[in-house]
Amino acid sequence: MLNWNAEQSRLVGPKGELAVLAGDEVTRKLLMLIEGQCFGAGGTAAAAKYGYSKPRYFQLLAAYQERGAEGLRNAKRGPKGPTRRTDELVRQVIRHRYLDPDVTVEVIAQKLTQCQFRISTRSVRRVIESFGLQKKTLRQSSQRPAASR
């Protein structure tokens, strides 16, 4: 029977052992699935032994059944596509803000949409806030101006 030695990152069998690189997540996940499915340990026990949760075990099992060992590879985190706020779009938002400082973010978003840019009012608002282009509000002075005679 095969045994996983987590401290030494080794797979130990009856006739020898095989070292597994410390950062090799695919091999560790595959060993967990083999132990859970083939050796009868079950998903819960195998997941606990390898430091995963039961739901994660079954996610990995489904990914392996669908895409093989490639499905066990860690996927890139974060956004998968390109950002919509490109440099050109940011320049256009700033341009529209300077051309008409009193224009609302809704109007800027509408103008940019008409120019074939895909942008929401929230994105326009974020660009304006990040560059500090909010409308200035005038504070009322506490003193009254002197009355003319």
C-alpha cells in the first residue's frame, strides 16, 4: 500500500519511495484522489489527510474527471479578461470632464457609449475619483460681506 509522508514530501510504497517536489500541487492532488477513490479511504478522510476540505476534494475529483491531470493545476486568480478601463478610455473620461466640468458621470458614460466605448457610470465615477476630478463645492463664509452705503 502507498503512504504519503507529508513532512518529507515522499510517497512511500512497499518496495521504495518517490520524492515529490514541495510545490507540486498536481501530484499531491492526484495522490489524494487515488487514495480516496482507489484505496477506499473516501473523500472526507483523504481530503483531511492532504489538507483539503471535503467540498474541495469533490471539486478536484470533478475537474480531474473532466480534464484529467490538467484540471488539477491551480488556475490563475483574479480577472480572467482584459480591463475595460483602458488608457484611452481614461483619457476620454478626463477629456470630457475638462471640456465641461459641470457634466454628470451619466452624461459622460452616455457620450463614451455613443463613441463605441463599453463603460458604465460606475467606471466613469471611479476614474473621476481616482484623478481627483470631483466638482468643487463652495463653502459659505461665516462672515457677511460689508454692506455698501
